Amino acid sequence: MGELYIVPTPIGNLEDITIRAKNILSKVDIILCEDTRRTLQLLNHLDIKNKLISLNEHNEEKKIDSIITEIDNKSFALVSDAGTPTISDPGSKLIRSLLKNKKKVIPLPGASSLIAAYSASGLRKNDFIFNGFPPRKNQEIKLLLNELKNMKKDIIFYESPLRVIKFLKLLRSEFKDSNIIICREISKLHEEIILWEPNNELPLNKEVKGEFVIIVERNVNAINNISTSEDEIILKLKEFTDLGLSGRDSVKEVSNYLGLNQKKIYNIYIKRFAKKG
């Protein structure tokens, strides 16, 4: 009986490949990879020759049945372009199907920008929420940040250089009292870790390169001691109605955002907004 190995690969420094990962990539029958060209470069560096098959977000579902059939007689390795597979990368649908069919799945420990960034953040808590890449549209980002606003756990995002400036500005507008740790190009030549404190200017310019891990440190005391005026509630209601949400949905979102009773917010909405319609 075969198996699927989940094999982390370096996120920048090629020396971060483990001995076990190298051995697995050498011995399996087939390597499933997000991009065959990227994985071939790694295999050439490691002096490994093996069969590569593309498995990405566009074709994963189509290939699941054939892999389930073949895995009884063959061993597979799953890799992503960089880091630990299935963490904001393809592969989770395949793994779930294999588990449902009682096939063997073997995870290997290894490189992860998520864990590397958190270990270097200087945060003292032991729990966090990982949210992957945020949505691209401003309205969807604001709704997401609103849901996360009252969480007492640190929040971790991935972001690309093309959108990171916009996203950081939105983060600061919602998390005014939080430290934000910006990790760029982890394990690469231009690696950088920046502590962005609440009263400081955005520490990045408009021309940034590299992949980012962004961590929002939640100030539990600040969350617990928020005192919200009626004017603040009105401003927040206007923000959500301007996004096109209905009155009912705006009241719900503001309630989640501020941690206040919906009835209080609804009464303010009726007094200040409903009469205008």
C-alpha cells in the first residue's frame, strides 16, 4: 500500500530543506507539485530526478480520483512552491479525500513562513488566528476586519507586495491601538521584520518587493475597556450603510465590531437613519 507524504520545501534559503524531505523526494514514485517548473529547479539543486505531476487550484479536483486509485500501488509526495503544503496552497481537498478513503497521509515538519514569522514577532501569547490572504475588495476586507475586531487573539495574514500598502492602511484604520509586525522576505537575502507601533507612520514606501506575513497584536485590555459614544456608533453605522449593507445587516456588523447589544444600536439606527428613508 502506498502513501502521500506532505513535504515542506524552503521558503527562501535552499539550505532549509531537511534531510528527511530530501530522502522522501528521492524515493517516492510521483511528486505532486503546484508548479512543475519551480519544483524542477529545487530538484535540480538537490540533484534529484523524479516524476512531476501538476496539482494546483485549477486541476486538483479533477485529479483526486486517479490519485486515490494509484496510491494503492504507488507513493506520492505533495509539495507547494514554497513552505508547507496546503497552508494557503492547494492540496487540502486531495488530503481530505484520501483520509475519507482510509489512505495513508504522512506529514513532515519543515519550513513555514507563518510559524517563522510568529516566532520572531516577540509576542507573548500562545494563541493566534491565521487568516491567510485577505480578500481583494475593500468592502470585503472591511467586513472581515470587522468580524476579527473583537477577537482577543493575535491575527496573522499573508499579503502580496502589490496590495500590502493598501491592506496595512486598512488594518491601521481598524486596529488603531495595536502593534503590527510586518515580516518581509523571510529567510531570503532582504529579510526584514518591522514593529509598527500605533503612533508611528507606515514604515513602508510605495515600491516594496517580496512576500509578507503581517501580524496584528491584540491588546486585550484595550478591547475590554472600550467606551463607545453614540456619535461613534453613528459613524460606524454610516460606514456600513455606505458600503451598501441593509439597515439590519449594518446593525449586526456594528454590534459585532463594537461588542455592543444589537438593540441599543438598532434604536440609534431607527432614530438617525430610518427616518431619512
